[in-house]
Amino acid sequence: MADQAVKASTVHFIDLFVGNLLTTVPLLLLGFSGEAIAISAFFANFQYFFAHINVDARLGWLGRYVMGPEHHRFHHSELIEEAGNYSSEIALWDRIFGTFIYRPGQEPERIGIAEPNRFPPSDRLFANLMYPFRRDVR
């Protein structure tokens, strides 16, 4: 297992809001019932947490189509050249855009970010909320 755990709870509130809006509103406009949307949201959230779980869960042949922990670790790779797998549930968009990485039984060398000191400490809530909107001075 890679040397660092991935934290599933690290998500910006705007990302959460916009992501839910972009998945819920089209379903409403297409006429899906509230119950169907709730069931869809349950499975999407289950998949999100499953992909981030810190266990050696392998999907076998299904791993070519459905994203799981084995794929998502490469998404969080510290090495940018192997950090793909941007899809949440299925591999369709990653296959279309050439970002799909599937290496059964293999793991990235390191999970994390290349320059962690560029981010504010985790106890500075406002600084973390504003981080995506900063002007990069590099």
C-alpha cells in the first residue's frame, strides 16, 4: 500500500455545490422523480467513498469500466505523469480524453502533492477556502 492515506473529506464547498447542481438539475429537467434522484445520489456518494477507501480492493475485469480504489490512487499520485483517472464512477471520459490509467496490482510510488508547503495549514479554514481563488505568483 502506498505510504500515505487519501482523505475523502478534502473537498471545497463550491466544488461540492456545483457538482451536485450539475448532476441534480439535469435529472430534474429530464423528469426523474425525487426518489430516483435520491437513489442516484446515494450510489454516487457510495462510489466516491469507495474510490477513496484505503484498502486493497480490486475490481478484476470490472476495473476496465468502473473506477475504484486501485484507479483512484493513481489520480492522487505525486508524480504528475501518472496522475490521471479524473472520472468519478466510470472510465468513459478518461478513456475518451486519454487520461485512463489501469495497472492492476500496481500502485503509484507516492500519493500526495509535489509541493505540500504551497498549501495553507489545515487549521486555517479561511485560507483553505480561499486557496483556489489565489493569484499564483510563480
